[in-house]
Amino acid sequence: MDFSVEVEREDDGRWIGEVSELPGVLVYGGTEVEAQAKAQALALRVLADRLEHGEAIPFESVSFRAA
């Protein structure tokens, strides 16, 4: 499954990264690259948590793309 990482710059200069396909995956970073990386890392943690708790994951592979 491909996940989109949407990255935007806030008015205060911080960058926000979000994976909209996974509710709650929303992070801040000091740079665009940092926000992208943090969003990907959090998305993987959410997926791992779901697997550990026996929740079904309807795909076999994961990839990320810029939104």
C-alpha cells in the first residue's frame, strides 16, 4: 500500500507532516525533510502496533510518496 505524506509549513515556521490514511499520524518537524521522516516513522509504529494487537492489515507491503 502506498501512503501519502502531506507536508506543509505552518505560519510559525514549523513543518507539519501527516499521513491521512492513518488517523492520528500527525507530526511537527523543524524542516520539511524532518517532518517527512517523522511522519513515516510514526506511520510504521502505528502499523506495528496494529499487528502486535492482532488487527488485520489489508496489505503486504508499505511504501511512501510525497503528496
